[in-house]
Amino acid sequence: MALNRPLDAETAEKISAIFTEVIVAPEADEAAQALLARKKNLRLLLTGGLPDPAAAGIVVRSVAGGFLAQTRDAGRIVPSELKVVTKRAPSAQEMQDLVFAFRVAKHVKSNAIVYARDGATVGVGAGQMSRVDSARIAAFKSGEAARAAGQDTPLTHGSVAASDAFFPFADGLEAIVAAGATAVIQPGGSIRDDEVIAAADAAGIAMVLTGMRHFRH
């Protein structure tokens, strides 16, 4: 389990109540450390201060005979900068979840599709050559999670969806609609944007464009 804030004793106690092998946190108070030290097979890793995710930097990847250096993807979106392109605009809750889902998609291997609802991911599809496959895999995993929790309805029903890059065709969007999502966020910029937007309107869902592409390999 990873935390992006200091770990206190109350949180440590709740985490230790479930099967956990490793906890990573910037800091942990003495009470939390003492509590977790009693867990024989649990490791607590403290990272210190976390870097600013919006800060500029360089990412390096090895290639045959050398390396590839490129600027870090430090892009962030805010609701006021998004463009609603469908007849229906997203609700306030949908917009909140759309922004969250797009931020998560930034860190998911491309092609990435992320379903989110009420501030939590409910399905993630990553690393596929087809965006349609990513959408379907995320929906399938969401259905499995629902069944494991004893629910009849997949968690993607009533969710929103984020795509890290544009939809080259409407089929990816149609897979998201079939999964039960009610709103979609994507960069836009495909030569078939009009076709994708029309498909969203036909399904009665909301769509917003970011004008910003994330693509992680």
C-alpha cells in the first residue's frame, strides 16, 4: 500500500488489520512505526518528501546502442480549461470524476482507458495495441471485482471514462458506452473527432476534450 502523506497510528492500525506486505509513505509517526513493527512480515518504507509531479524534468529510456531522453509529462488539467463538445454537459460529480480519471490515465501504460466513479477507479485497461481492447479489459476487470464483492452490476455502470489519447474511431467510445459510462474525457485531435462526438451524442453521454495528450510507454 502506498500513501502520499504521513502515516499516523490510526491509519496504520486500519492497514495492519488487512493482509499487507509493504507500506510506502513519505513519513510515519513513532506510534505508527511501533504498531507496524509488531507485524512480523510487514515492511514499512519511508521515502521522505515526495517530488512535485508538476515540476519539469527529464525522462530517460534505454534503446539499442544508446538512450532516449525526453521532457517529463508534467501536464495537468483543470475543469475551466476543458471543452464540452456534446449536447449534454457533464454534471458537477461527473466533471470531478473526469478530471480524476484523466490524471490517473496519465500514469497508466498506453493505450490507457480508466473508469472512475465517486473519486475512485473502478476499471483500468493498460498497455494494449487497441484502445478498444483497453476499454473492454477495464470493463471486464470491473465486472470481476463486482462479482467478487457480491454485486450483480459491474462497477463501470454509472462511471466516467478517461482515454489518455484521442479515439481514432468511434468503436473505442462505443465500448465505453457499452460498459455503462455516462461521460468521457479525452484529448481530441483525431481526424474523426466529429464521428466520435456524434456517437457520444447518439448514446446520450457527455464528452469533454482536454487538448492535452498523455502517452506512457
